[in-house]
Amino acid sequence: MVSVASLSAYDKLPNVDNFGLGLLLQTKQIKRMVSSYVGENAEFERQYLSGELEVELTPQGTLAERIRAGGAGIPAFYTSTGYGTLVQEGGAPIKYNSDGTIAIASQPRESPTVYYSS
């Protein structure tokens, strides 16, 4: 039997405890979750707050575009969502230590000034 672990999962709604990604969370096969909404999955919450799960919260439209762009071979795209927040400035908690302190914080995102003339 092949053991699968340390998965990175992308899902807009990992909120069901005993179905889909909820089953992988129960067996601790997911290491990192990129999601737009965490829902009410008790195991997801427990693993995140205890430092067992890395989480990147992404607005739903941005998440959909990341998936679409990746499938189309587009390495990057611009969105102003998150500008001026911890997402852009860095420091949003990605992973906690078991004592509740931040183990991994997000890094500052590049935000160049773009000039154009009409």
C-alpha cells in the first residue's frame, strides 16, 4: 500500500468533516491548505490552531484565477485584492506553534508602482 502524505490542497470550501478533503484531514495527509473559506470543519480548525496544518487564505475569485492561470501555463497575474493588508505587508499567520504563537508568517508581497498614460 502506498502512503500519501504532506499534500498541498487547494479548495474553496474544505468545510465537510467526513467527506472529500475532510477525510484526508482526519488522516493528517494534508500539510498545507489554500482556501477561500475554512467553514466549520472541526478537524481543520484543530490542526490549524495546533500548528499541524499550514493555511493560506485567499479570496475566492483570486483562488479561482490562480487555478485557471496555473492550468493555462500563466505564471503570474495582477490583482489588487489584499493591498494594504497583512497579506500584502506580510505577517498573516500561516502556521501556529502548539502554544499558539505564530510559527510561520506570510512574507511581504511585491507591490510595484505601475504608471500609465492614456
